[in-house]
Amino acid sequence: MAEGEDLQTFTSIMDALVRISTSMKNMEKELLCPVCQEMYKQPLVLPCTHNVCQACAREVLGQQGYIGHSGDPSSEPTSPASTPSTRSPRLARRTLPKPDRLDRLLKSGFGTYPGRKRGTLHPQVIMFPCPACQGDVELGERGLAGLFRNLTLERVVERYRQSVSVGGAILCQLCKPPPLEATKGCTECRATFCNECFKLFHPWGTQKAQHEPTLPTLSFRPKGLMCPDHKEEVTHYCKTCQRLVCQLCRVRRTHSGHKITPVLSAYQALKDKLTKSLTYILGNQDTVQTQICKLEETVRHTEVSGQQAKEEVSQLVRGLGAALEEKRAVLLAAIEECQQERLARLSAQIQEHRSLLDGSGLVGYAQEVLKETDQPCFVQAAKQLHNRITRATESLQTFRPAASSSFRHCQLDVGREMKLLTELSFLRVPEAPVIDTQRTFAYDQIFLCWRLPPHSPPAWHYTIEFRRTDTPAQPGPAHWQRREEVRGTSALLENPDTGSVYVLRVRGCNKAGYGEYSEDVHLHTPPAPVLHFFLDGRWGSSRERLAISKDQRAVRSVPGLPLLLAAERLLTGCHLSVDVVLGDVAVTQGRSYWACAVDPASYLVKVGVGLESKLQESFQGAADVISPRYDPDSGHDSGAEDATVEASPPFAFLTIGMGKILLGAGASAHTGLTGRDGPAAGCTVPLPPRLGICLDYERGRVSFLDAVSFRGLLECPLDCSGPVCPAFCFIGGGAVQLQEPVGTKSERKVTIGGFAKLD
């Protein structure tokens, strides 16, 4: 039984050793320098957090043309083995500065402090091409001398070498050839020794006899990490610069105002983070393996899909070649036919001209005919012969080849085809559209506007998807409503639900297929049905001061002579004119919403609602000047004295002036938006681009909102015992623009009490 347990224990130990060996073997690629592809030797930490051998870094800087900036950042004495002819291990080790030398070092030029003399020339900034991240890293004016050595990485490399026995035995660096195997190492001397050489270089009675021997190694590290600037041991970590600093670095001006913590705190924090991350990775090995399987499956599918794509492209190109070959044969046949026809005509012309030569058949025949003395017979034979000779003579006098030798009419213009072939490329789907949030808004309907990125392939049409986000979540995937084959770069979504939040997205489509969706855009719809109305300036307005647009959707107040006269009497009796514009729609039930934009440069504008009868009584035939202490909003936004009356006021206005909204103290009891829910009463808030007014007739409440974000600004009570209509008051210059309906109306309708009638 004991033998079985021992065997099981031995097997477990061997398995553990195999796993450790495998893990160390897999770790080898993490220990290779990206320049020499060998294990790190005195690695330096670049500002980009990558590592590189010190010798490789010097070589790279030398190739870049930097001379004199490749010193050892640690400024440690070199080992005897590296320079045996110039250095001996008997030399004393360089002493490091002590903390009590702080003031003296500062005065001697370390650091930057007020009053230090600066050079007139800018120091050279050394750029190092990092082979790992393929980017240029700024090393500063000190170059490699300002970098830290990665002592932890050196220890890992050394442990790895010992575990896999890389490099064989370590030889003594001081023996005469052939060297013996090293048995000891000395960190102070930075060399490896056999037993005899160690005794020789560490004689009794000297300071070197106090050196403690270590195991032989090829890499000697300093006992602690030293600051490359001041050769002091690092004691703190600068979070701002993400760099270890010493006591001297802390007082430098370059670290003034930075967050500096002790090394112990940074060590514990980073160790906890690394431990937590490593624990998470080790605890999700199954997930990692599953994702690796998915990636491998994706690689296989990619190889198959890529081969299919290659075959499709080859087939298409072969088809183009076959079509070109067929076209070539047709064109060559046409040229051949034209050539044969011309050659035949030219051959006939040559034969005709040869018949005119002396000794030819025609000339000889004519000469024989001329010998005929019988007149009737001569006339009979000479008539036909004369015609032939006449034609030949004319051809001789007006000589011209029967056919042209040029084939210019058979030339091909392949410029367009060559351009098409040159531009022949893969089809690309449209890129994800960008929704224009400045032009997209929700009112009576939702208007969505978008555009494609600059270098995106064109889209034939678009697909719009939208859904409500404030509905209870249903099991399964989210249900999107869809609009297919939308032309153009804008669309109208009709009949949205009021008081809801919609999320919308768009994607384009062309011959290559559908592209990616745009980023989701959330839109708030108005809290109540939109009330459409026009401006009616028949009550309480002066045509000299108010100008209503032709479409009756905008009004502007222009200060005239009455206001100037009132301003002249400012010190004797302050009376200002108040102009009012009403809406041509009166509401008697339900909930209604409308929006408007107020010019930020307006002097004083009041936007709100009121009882139609009370508004007409107050402004019909009223005096041109009204005391400023009387305000038709009953103090709900201007801080009137009588704010404790329980009866609801007949008016509710929001006061706007010079780009600000005044939330009066008299409305604080009714707003419900004080404290954390909104701005406090008796203060001003910035004017939003559009103002929204929501009227709840049954509850007798009116709410003022930011029409862009639908954030509540003010809520007031209102007397709804009769028809209520929108109203706008002007004191001084100002302008108001009603929100245009999104959809185009074919008829003008007036809504009263929830019923619609044609105007």
C-alpha cells in the first residue's frame, strides 16, 4: 500500500514538473528581444513600456545617426569579461550619492529650479523606433541614459535559463585559456570565478574579502533599481508621469503638482491589479478555450471563403477574357472582309491601267481596227472600242486609287473600357451612416436625417429601424419596426406615441449588400399631442411695433417711437408698452403641446397661456402704457407679492430676456422642480434652443420644458374654467418662431375642444 502511494506521489510530481517545463517553454517567446530575437540581456524599459536589449538599443540608435547618446543608463562599471584589457575587478565600486547630498547636488546643477541658467539652444530630442509597436518613442535629451533597466525581466530570463539549461556551463571570466567552469559569482565585481580565481581576486585582509559569493550567472544586476538621472535608489512613483522617481526627482520642477506616491503603495496596487487580472484569466480558462475553438473555426471558414472568392474572381476574369476573345475575332473578321473588298477593287484598277500600255491587247486591237477600210464594218467595230478607250483615257486623266489604303475607320477607342478595367475592384457595402443629430428631432412626427461618411461607397437605398425603449422588456431579441427601401438621406416616421423614447438606426444597401448600422440615436417624443395653430395679432398688439410673418408662424417686435418716448420719461414715470400676440386656437379639453424658439437677443419676452376671455379683457383697447408692477402672469414667474392665493391664476407665463429664463420665486410652490429635480426658484437658467409648453386642461396645469431634451423647467397652475389659448408678450425688441410641423398639411385646421374643423 505504501509503495502504491509513493508511486502515485512520484507520478504527481513528475506531471507537475512536466507542466512547469511546458509552461516555461511556452514563455520563451515573451523573453526574446524584438531586435536580435535572442533572450534579453540587460533589457531597458522604453517609454512605450516595451523592452529592448541595451546593446540592441545602442545599435539601433547608431543606425539612426545618433552619436554619443547610447550610454548605460545605470552607469554601472562594466564587467572584467567585457573589457579585460582596460578594467580589473580589483577596482573599487563606484559609490552612489547619499540623501544628505540633496542640497549640494541641487546647487551643482541637478534638477530645474527658479534661477537656473538655461541654454540658448534647444536640447536635441532623441527618437527611438520601437521594434515592438512600430512607433517612434521620444527618449528625451539624455537618450538611453534616461531609461531604467528591467531587473525583474532579467531575473525571469535567468530563472528560465536555469530551468531549461540554455547555454550550458558558465565559464570563469578570469582564467587563462582554457577557462575552467565557474563555481562562484560576485555581484560587486560583476564577474564569475572558479575557486582559484575567486581566492586570487578576493585576498584576505582586503575590502574585497567581504564580498559575498553568489551562484555563477551571465547577467549581474545592481542590488536595487537606481534613478538614471541622479543614481539614487528610487523610492516613489509619479502617477502623472508613470515613472519611478528618487528623492531628488521629487523636488524637481518637472514633477511639481504631480501625484507622487511611495513605491510600496504603487507596488501593492499594481500587484493587486495584476493578481486580480491573472485570477480572472485562470478562472475563465474554459471561456478562453471556447473562444479559441471559435477563432479556429473562423480561420477554417475564412480559408474556405477565401478560396471560393478566388475561384469566383478567376471565373469572372476568365469570362471577361472569353468575351474579349470573341469580340477580337469579330473585329478581325470585319477588317479582313474590308481588306479583301479593297484589294479586289485595286486589282481591277491595275488590270485596267495595264490594258493601256503599249503592246497590250486593247491597244493592239485598236491598231488593227484602224486598218479596216470597209466603212460600215469599221463603224460597227469602232463604236464599242471607242467607248472603252474613252473610259480608260478619262481614268488616266483623273487618276485616283479605287480604294484607300488606310484603315482609320477600323480603329478602336478603348479608353472607357480601359478605365473600367483599371477601376475594376471588389464591391463594397456602404459604411455605417452618421445620423445628423442637429437636424433630427421629434415633434408631431419624427424627422430623421443622416449622411454617409466621406469615403463610403454609395447606397442605393436605406433601411430604417426604430423601437420604443420605455416599454416593458419582452423575452427574446428586441423587436424593431422597419422601413425598407428608403430613398434619399432623410425620412419621416408618422404617428409616434407621445411621451415615449424611441431609438433609431439606419443602414445602407447597394449591389454588394447591406452595410453596418449607424449608432443608435434616442429621441424623446412630446408629452402630449402637438397643437397646430397660427399667430393672430388682432388683440393687444400694435402694428407699428409687431411684424407677423406671412405664414403666421413668426413674430418680431421692433421698438418704435412710443418705447423711445417711454425711455425718455424713465426717471419721471416708468411706463413701458406691452404687445401681445395670441394663437388662433383655443383649447377646452385634453392635453396639448407646442414648441417655439425665442431669439436670444430679445429684451423681454413672455411665453405662456391664458384664458381667452381674460386675455381679451386685459389687452383689448388697453392703454399703450402699463405700469410695470402689473404683470398678466399673476406673479408665477416674476415674484408677485400675492403668491398665497389658492385660486388658480388666469395666466401662466415664462419670462425670458437676454438669453436667460427667470424662474420666479412666486412659482416655487407650484413648480415641483426645485432641489435635485430642477433649478431652484428665483434664479436664471440658460435659454434652450427651443421651448416646449405642455397644457393639461383637466388638471389645470401648464409645464414649460426644454424642447430638445424635454427637461422640465417650470410647472404652474392655471385657471381652465374657459377656453385657453397660447399667448406671447413683448416688452422691447424680441422675436418668436413657432416650431414648424414636421409633416406637410394639405388643409388648415382649427382645433377647439378636441374637434377639428376647416378654417
